[in-house]
Amino acid sequence: MAADKGEISARETKEVVLGFLEDAEPWQLRSPQFPSKVGGRPAWLSLRDLPSFPEVECEICRLPMAFLLQVYAPIPGQDRSFHRTLFLFCCKTPDCYTRNDNKCMKVFRSQLPRRNEFYPYDPPPEEEPPNDPEMDQSVLPISGVKLCWVCGCPGSKACSRCHAVTYCSKHHQTLHWKLAHKRECCSQALAETDLEEMALHETEDNKIFQRFKKRIAAEPHQVLRYSRGGSPLWVLSQHIPSDQDVPPCTCGAKRIFEFQVMPQLLNSLNVDSTGASIDWGTLSVYTCSVSCDCENCYYPEFIWKQDFSSEQHM
């Protein structure tokens, strides 16, 4: 996606915790600070067995997806989930959003106990830590895995000219070359760039959508609603998943609703208002109800994309 858009701050209501975008210092968005954030590259939790290119490949166009956001969501009282983050990826191809399904998006869960090989036992400091060159986001210091400059996933394909940056796929290498790296190759100033333009597809309304607008009217800038074990706020009365539509976890446990991404986020990504674009009404993420053990791995969870009808308007 684009460069970091900011940290997701939380505001609790009686039913849900609402997420809002706030500016943050770059150091606050790194892995040791356990951030919830939008855009840029993932601040990975576990530093082993990161999702590879085939795992973050769009099931429709077969191109690599882009990192959209991550939510830090530990489970109190459960040691294996003392640190727990959910990572959401989405495709950048507008044509993949013409279908009201979830094949253009993926979500992964990573969790660690309090005592682990990557982070201190005590909480991170609230002030900026001393500069540590080993915490460069392009290389993971413990596992030694090189990361794709575009999406932050493991990438072993290096630029043949400068060998300073790596990519997960030829597609991301070509994309970065056209947008920025051609000018910056062999330079130390390798700035992150916006990789795509997105638009908010405006649509008209029905009773469910009116209820949706009424519920969010008090906090119109919310980009995320978190309510583990609760219920999402739908934008339509159609295309709502049944219990059979949400598959159980491979451990056998039922998946439950955890959080939803609001369409307001599209307005926060410096998007255009015309032309074909990625789009959604709401994105609802369902995760393992027991948050089964997945230490040092990135376990795929389930996401449901509900679109607006062609007549709706925000």
C-alpha cells in the first residue's frame, strides 16, 4: 500500500472498541512497540516463518497483495496470546473487487507468550529507544530474512543493479522500479512511495445502510470496530454470512467475529474519488475462538467482504 498512514488509536464504547487514525512517530510503529497501524509495511510480530509470496497472492489475479493494516489484540489471561497481532492484506487490482467475495483479501494471526525469543518480558518504553541499526525494517535481525521493499513480506529477489533492496516477486520489483527505484537506484535515499490510487465507490441506501450510518454518526471518523465475540455492523441486509459460511479453525474450534474495517478508511488513504478502484462496504474478520497455538507462525484466519449496492451513497 502507501507509506505508513498512522497508528490506530482505541476508544472504548459499551459494545465495541473504536479505532481511529492518529499521527505517530516512525519508532512507535516498529515491531517492539506492538503497534496497531495502517499502511507502510507490516511490523511483524513473530520474526520467523513470515507469510511468503504464494501465501499473500490474490486468488483472482494471482498478483501479490499489499499490506493494509494490522491490529494488536492480545487475549487477557491466555499466556500463549500475551502478544497477538492480526495482519490484513488486500489486492490492488480494481477488477478483483467487482465480485462480492473475499478472494482478494487475506488475514493472518501471529501470537507469542510473554516470554519469547524476540521481545523483552517487560513492556516497551514509552519514549523513543536508542537508535538500533539492526532494527531496520528491510532485514529481520534474528531470522536474517530479507523483506520485500514494497509489501514487507519475505523477498529474496534483489535489485540486480544496486543489490540494496529486495522483493517478493518480479511484479513488485517492476512496480517499485517504475514508481521510484529507477530514480533512486544506488542512492541511500530510498524513500517509500505511494503504490496505487484508490477510490471510494459512492453508493445509495436502504434501511440497513441507514442504520449503519446512524450507528457511526456519533464517531464518523472511525476506521475500525473491535468486538471479539460480538457482532459486526452490516451495511446491507444481503450477503451476510451464516454460521456455515464461516469455516471452523483447523484445530476444530469455531471461528468468532473479532473486528471489522470500516469504509471510512478508504477516505484516509489519500485516494481519488473517480475511476476504478478497490472498494468495500465493510470487512469483517473472524478468528479462532480459542486462539489456538500458532507460536512462530502466521496462521490464516477468515475475512468476509460485504459490498455496497450499486445505488448506494455514503
